[in-house]
Amino acid sequence: MKAVRIHEYGGTEVLRFEDAPDPQAGVGEVVVKVKACALNHLDLWVRQGLPKAPALPHILGSDIAGEVVAVGPGVTGVALGTPVLLQPAVSCGICPACLAGKDNLCKEYGVIGAKTLGGNAEYVKVPQANLMPLPQGLSYTEAAAIPLVFLTAWHMLTDRAQLRPGEDVLVIGAGSGVGSAAVQIGKLLGARVIATASLDANLAKARELGADDTINHARQDIAEEVRKLTDRKGVEVVFEHVGPAVWDKCIAALAKAGRLVTCGATTGSTVQLNVTLLFGRQHSLFGSFMGTKSDLLEVLPFFSQKKLKPVVDSVFPLKETAAAHRRLESRAQFGKVVVVPE
Ligand code: ZN
């Protein structure tokens, strides 16, 4: 098959469009013909060899929609030709965490395209447990734009920060895939959404997705604007995935007893924490990583109901995956960058 593989870690020049072995379905596995695969910031980290470098050569790509073309021994009830959307992570399925429906706490947990070979290829093999029906009314490209960012944002706002109707939520970086998901989920849960972005065009798009208020974090002070918008109260919840570039302003934007939830650190890993502020204002900090299989099952029906929508920024042919990576690195995108085999 054709695939984009990396044989070393580095810049976009390490992405090679070339022939690779066809995947063979093992016990309990299926092979899916990839129709669309969305990129995530994770692809950039893995390409650079962070945080846990997979064996080489490697195929990136976690968010995959396609069609079942082969099933391995022990797979039952899966017809060839079935259109599917894939759960983006694998886990052991039998440990206490997995059996409690908290598979993202499993010791064996890993993301497709990071831990296993991914979807920047014509075919990918995954466990049968990762198959989900393609949501009705969505194209493969739209469906591929859903899994990782929506399950992550859903897990952050529901399971972790427990956003309530009527609360104010500050969504950092609404132009990113996870930010554009959080804006929509915040509205769905009945909160007032204040969204930030660095480009005015992306603030306008955030409003189209439902954001009530917007802040240009390149030229406005996030904490000051939040205080103005909330009559000095601050927001109950901050949705964060950027790290040091915005951290202090995010803490300053929190209301008393506010909760900050983070799933990423795209500008670096280390921040300063003012402990006096933490206990004095009774803040809570939540770390969140991916989400569970059941998070994705919970969130998918909202797409058929048109209450949530995938946000596709751009589509690139598989052989131009390097250009797709550069689009993501530009931070000018709004929503997901998707790669499709020709
Ligand atoms: Zn497990």
C-alpha cells in the first residue's frame, strides 16, 4: 500500500510518501481502508520523537474514518464494506480501569498513530473494539474530524471540570481542533462561552459556532477582558491546552472556587503556581488526557442530531501530508486538518 512513513524524527521533511507493507488482521483485528484521517497536535509531537517515540519506520494519524475490508480470526458480526469511524486509542480491555469504563487510565493505553501504526496510509489495522458506525449524514472527512478532539473536550468539560448550565467557561485557542469542539460542547451544556484566538477571522468563526463573547489573546489581556465580561467575577471554568503562554492569565481569569482543566502544553511544560492564590481563592486544577471509549459513544449522537458539528479547516491528499503538517504548525487553521488517500 501507499503510506506516509517516518524513518527518523524531525521536521516535516521526514514524512515520506512511499510503499509500505499491507497490514494483516491478526486475532480480533480488522483492516480498514482509510477514507480520511485527521491530524492532531500529537502528530507533530510524535514526528519530532516526543513524548514516547514509537519504533521506526512509523505511520502517524489517529483520527480515522473508512471501510472494513478484512477481518481476522475471532472477529464476528462485522460485514466487509461497513463504513466505520475508529476509536482513536487502544487499551487492554480486561484490567480494572478498562472494566470500569476508564480505559484512558489503563496501563496499556495508547493512541493509534502514536503507540500503533496510524491512518496516514491506504489501510490500517485496529482491534474490533475500536470500530464504531459512521455517524449518519456525515462524510468520511467530516467524521474523521470528530474523535480525538471531541472525546478530549467532552471528557474535560463533563467528567473532569463538571461544567454546569449557567456557568461561564473560558475556551483558550478556539481555532484549534480541541478549542472548536469545546466552544460547541460548552454551549450544548448550557454555559456561556468566552472564546479566545489570535486571529480576528477565527474569533468570527468561533462566534458562528456559538461563542457568546470573544477575546483576541494576541492583543488583549485575557484576564482583564474576562473581568469586564463577568462583572469582575471571573469564569467558573477555564478550558486550557496551551501552557505557559497563557497560564498566569488563565489563573487570573478564574472566579473563586473556579476550575481549570488542561489537556495540553503546546507552548512548553513548566508553569509557576502561586499556592497562596490556589488555596485563598479555592481553585481546582484538573489534568485530563484523551477520554474514554464511552465518552465518544456519548458525544456521537449529537452529530446526527445536528447539535454538534465537525469543523474541517482543510483537506490535503495523502502524498501532501507534509503540507498538512505545516498548516497545523502555522496555527492559522480553524478546526481540523484532514488527509485523504487518493
Ligand atoms: Zn486496561
